[in-house]
Amino acid sequence: MGKITISLVLTLILSLNLSAKSKTGDIILSDLASPVTTNAKYIVLGGALLTTYVYYNKEKFSEKAANRVAHDPPLGKYGYIGEVLGWGYLNAAYAIGSLFHGYYYGESKSLERAELMMDASFYTLLATASIKSVVNAERPEFPDESDSFPSGHASMSFAFASVITAEHGLYWGLPAYAVASLISLSRVNDGRHWAHDIIAGAAIGASFGWGVYLNHRKNKSPFFLTILPGGDLKSATLVSAYSF
């Protein structure tokens, strides 16, 4: 996990250095800060308060849940489904599908959705991995592993669900949040996380999902991906509008 954190931080620093005097740098920084500069701050605040409460009542909540699932896992042997889905495959599938649809059909809206998912997922992963490397919390049934807090599966899945809800409404959003909740439950089911790990991860993912969305949609922050028509008006070119 340490190597992942270092590579993510270096990637972000490189991006900021290359664009220090351009609007690109401002956009990246505004997206990164969006969980506290938009109304997503209420998700951060609520998540922080709930995580703190559950942590300081660990015996009542986290340890009780861990003991219960150790003897009678609610998902039984099917927890591995959440294990697989929570690695960001849902995020990647949506981003790639939207990118393909946007390029093939010339739909700028699809490109914007692809970028929203990529941005929200990247910043979620960056924040989660960084916190993991600092906290070094042991997992419930795997004490040799010290990357329990916060849950990466919960953060990535709730980032996915939040972008889906923001872009497509509750019709698709509610099932997406249900899947995110199932993924998160599977981590407790398999003894990989405490309850407060899940709550913190969900808050991180949801705050970036909604934060990046609000930063672009409400604050009119520009997108980097766009479609330009070809000279013959029968073709199109996918353009990444970064300025360095």
C-alpha cells in the first residue's frame, strides 16, 4: 500500500507542477478540495462524526459486529463477490463505457460523465491510500495487515454510487448504493474491516463523488475531455484540453 500511496502522490505533484500557472492546476486543486468546498462537506462532517462515535464505542459496535460475523457470517461464503466488485471494476467499467459512447457517438455528455467518474475515483483512491499509510490500523481477523482504516472497497464503491446518482438520478442511484452497501458489508463479513472503517470509507467515496460533481456542475468548472468535429463534418476527434 505504501508504494501505491507514493505513486499516487507523485502523480498528483507532477500534475500540479506541470500546470502551476494554468487553469488546469486550479481545476485539479478545486476537485481535490471539493469535499470541503461544496455541499459535500456535510457528508464529510456527518461521516466524521459517525465514524468517531462508532470508534469510541468500538466494543458496542465494531467488536460486536466482528464477533457476530465470525460465528455466523450474513453473506456466508459469498463475501468474495463484494471483494471482487470493490476493487474499482464498477468505476472503470462505467468510465470506459461512457468514454467509448462519447467518442463513438460524439456525445460530450458521456465524456463528461466518464471524466467525473475517473476524477472522483482517482481522488477517492488517493485519499484512502494516504490515510491508510498514516493510520496503520490492524484488520479484525488479519492482525498482520495494517491497512484496515479506512475501507478502500467502501470508498471506491460509494464514489461509484454517488456519481451514478448525481448523473442518473435515484432510479439508478438507489441500486448503485445498494450494491455499494453490499460490497461494504462483505468486508465486515470476511473479517477484513471494522464497522468504523466502512463508515469512514463510505464517507470519503461519497464526498468525492458528490464533491467533484458539484464542483463541475454547480461551480461551472470546465471539463478536460471534449469532442471536436472533423473538417468534413463526418468524423470527430477526442480532445483532452489540458493546458500546461
